[in-house]
Amino acid sequence: MEPPYLLDFGKVYIDQPPAYLSDKMLIGNWLAECRELFGTDWPEVQALLNALRGMGIHYVDPKPANIRFAGK
């Protein structure tokens, strides 16, 4: 298995995203916060989140303490 690794899998929703994720303003703020937290790693995190969603897993707690990258 190759990085990135999810270290904390406690805040997930299976098959359906939580209802609050339908709020466009909340999503916009959340994405801006994620981009700021991850900086240049954000595209890789975004790809990871998209891959999880493709499997029906909605991970709602992406932060640097929860995701480990190769060499970091």
C-alpha cells in the first residue's frame, strides 16, 4: 500500500454523505480551509477523498494529523 494513509477513520459516512454537506456555503468554506491546511498536498488529498467517495465512503475529517504522506 502506498501513501497517503488515513490515520483516523472515525468520521466517515458510508453510502450517503451527511445531510449538512448539501450546504454550498459550508462546502465552500470547508474546501477553502482544507486547501489552506494542506497547501501543495491538497490535490493529493482531494484525489484520496474522491477515491473514497467512489467506494461509497464519505470521509469528513481531512486534516494533516489524520493523513500521512510519503516522506513526511
